[in-house]
Amino acid sequence: ANVVSASLPLLGKKVMVTAGPTYEAIDPVRFIGNHSSGKMGFAIADRFASLGADVTLITGPTAEKSIYPLKRIDVVSAADMLHACKAEFSTAEITVMSAAVADYTPVQKADQKIKKTSTEFSLELKKTEDILATLGQLKKGGQILVGFALETENEEEYAKGKLVKKNLDLIVLNSLNDKGAGFKMDTNKITIFNKAAEKTVFEMKSKTEVAIDICNEILKLAKA
Ligand code: CTP
Ligand code: CA
């Protein structure tokens, strides 16, 4: 092998990564969102780009910036993210879905700012489409699909359930129970499960280092 293929082992390979939260509009000035910073997804996208991959990063609203050159697609809502993912997925050899997609979205978006006229107010929500599960159904032989699971109880059981139900090759379990792990932190503690239900537990580390671990596990699959 020449120097280029040794230092850039993923040259020419298309990788798709999702990152950040989604914002679901309630009215022109309000939304339902979550505390995802986008750091984990950006770190994964940057790691793949540093290995020479042709990375498409589909991200919800975030202050993060990528370090390496990549194709960035900014989206706001879960519906927008679904649309972008469906357009990019079929050509991606590796897909990593680390975005914290809203599970519910308002049934209606008010055209005008909602006024505080009543003492009680409730919002009707409907389920969003599970993007990862949709891609799992579209997946063709040779494509690698990786999801995340964020759990606070029965972590292993729930994570393994999502791996099977969504037709994934790997699932990365994040637990909010661990001190120093989570949305706003610069560190994370993960456990990865593969289709054989084999479990790899990692130490708490920076999200940059966690991204390297996740990429390494994916590359093991890609070589197999
Ligand atoms: N996900 C998705 N589309 C959604 C919701 C989640 O693609 N509408 C993806 C996330 O990107 C993540 C994975 O599904 O990779 C798991 O998200 P998580 O919230 O842990 O699981 P859910 O399947 O949404 O189930 P629940 O929130 O009930 O635990
Ligand atoms: Ca969810």
C-alpha cells in the first residue's frame, strides 16, 4: 500500500452521521427541544473525515463546528432530518445516527404566537417517524448502520432490543446514570453491543476519544 492509503484508509468511502437535537415548532417563537449539544456526532464525523472518508453530517441546531472538511446539512425538525437522511442514506457505506431526535412533535404549529389567555394549556403531540428504524428497513447488504441508545434503567436489555428491532449492526449505549457522561459534558461513557450480542465496555473519556473507539469498532465490522 502507498502512503496515502495507509494514512487515509477510508479515502472515497461515504459515511453519513447525524448529530445534535431537533427542534419541533409550537408557534413562530417556541419549540420543543432537548439538551443535546451535538458534540458526540461532530466528533464522530471529524474522526471519519480525518481518516479520509467522504463525510455527510446531518445536524440539528448546534453551536458545534467541524474541524475537517465535510458536507454539512443543517436541519431543524425531526421531519427535516428524516428527509435529509433518506436522500443521503442509499449511497452511504457507513451510517452513524447519534442525533437526539424528538420522539413527539406538536400536531399543529400555530401560525401566530400563542397568547396566555387560559390558566391551563395543553399541547397535543404525535409521534415522529423513527428515522433509524426507517433506515434499518431500507438497509442493503454491505451497508453498516449504527444507532445510539440513551437509557436510565434496564440499559442493556433496552439497548439490545433497539439493535434488533431497528436492524442495526452496532448500538452504542450511553447511560445518563454515569457521572461525567451525557449531553452537555465533554466526556462520555459508552458500551457497544454487536449483532452477536457481544458487549464491549469502555472507560469514561473525552468525546474525541470516544469517537475514536466508536470508529474503530465500526472499522472492525467493515473489514470483516
Ligand atoms: N432515533 C431516530 N428517530 C427518532 C427517534 C430516535 O432516528 N424519531 C434514533 C436516535 O438517533 C438513536 C436511536 O434512535 O440513534 C435511539 O434513540 P433513543 O431515544 O435511545 O430510542 P427510541 O427508539 O427513541 O426509544 P425511547 O426514547 O422510547 O427509549
Ligand atoms: Ca427517543
